[in-house]
Amino acid sequence: MIEVSNLYSYYGKSPVLQDVSFTLNRGELLSVLGRNGVGKTTLMRSFMGLTDRLDGRLVVDGQDITRLRTDDRARLGIGYIPQGRDIIPRFTVRENIVMGTYARRDGRREMPELVFELFPILRDFLDRRGGDLSGGQQQQLAIARALAMDPKLLILDEPTEGIQPNIVKQIHEVIVRLNREFGLTVILVEQNVPFARRVSDSFLVMDKGRIVISGAGADLTDAVADKHLTF
């Protein structure tokens, strides 16, 4: 269970998130939508303690993580794939994936076979530098790195932005499989409304740092999208 209560998140003295509250049950998928610059990425970064300050409460599986350090949050099983991927370009694919294992609670350092089942091409590129991969391959690597930590909660910030269509389809399929087959709780920043409607247990739409509408995935209608997401 994830409980976000009256959350304010700051850069400097300015609150980017304002009074954000929602809950998410274990094993569910939440889609976060909104126009550019409304606070979606700040919400994702807040889960990892990557803003300057948090007020309110952020609880994951009964533990209040609002004041925890980023590395302690990762060790609790929160996997984060940021917008822009943030792989280490000079590290090999192997080294990038192994980095994820350092947040594992059991101390294991082996690359999980699951990442190669989901993204077979990464096995062929293990000794290639991450910076030499295409954008879509780097996104696959970023997801693989997060999975290597054996997460309970997976947070993905626009994972298909700027990626070629064939890999977009593959990444969407992987997200659905991780949620439905492996039971991972997923928070997904997504601009593809039909995809979000189809796969989400719930959704929320943000504007100016606040939640303006939320509901079950099936309630993400075209009328809602037209009102809150069109420019």
C-alpha cells in the first residue's frame, strides 16, 4: 500500500507539489498524466527524495519514507527509471545492470535472468558501453538496471518518450507483464491516453502541482483527456 498525504515538495523555497494525496494498493498500476511542467516529474522524484524538501507524509508498505535518504528508499525496494534514463554512458551494459544490484536487500550481485528474458538484446550488448546504445536500447537498459535491484515498486517517468515505435510497443508490453504477471506495483507517467486507460487500475491528472481529477482507469475518458490534457 502506498499512501501520499498532503504532500508538498519543494525546489528551494517554492512548493512545486501542493497538497497531493492519493493511495495505491499493492500490485496495482497508477498512471500519472498532465501537460508539460505541471509537477509529474517532481512527484516521481519526491518518491526518491530528490527534491529539496518534503512536507506531508509519504508511506510505502506501512513505512513513512518522507525523511529517508535516497539510498535507503532504494533499499526498501523502490525502483526509479527517470525521464532521460540516466544510465552511465561510459559504463558497459553489464556494469550498468550490476549497479542496480547494490540496492538489493539480499546482497546478491548477479544480474537477474529476468532482464534478458524481457530484453534479449541486452545479452548481446553486455560489453558495449551504455552511451553507444540507441535511445530505445538505453531505455531498456534503464529498466533492466531498476529490475536488478528486485523492486517492490517501479516508478517510470515517460519511459517511451522519444523512442522508436517498435521499442515503444515492447516497453509497454514489459510494463504490463511486470505488473500483471510478476505483481509489481507500478507508477507510470504516461502521455498515451488509450494505453493508460487500458492498463491502469487508477489514474490521476495533475495541473499546477495539484491533482485535478483522479479515478479508476476506465474513467479516463476522452472527455477527461480533452478537458485536462489538450493544449
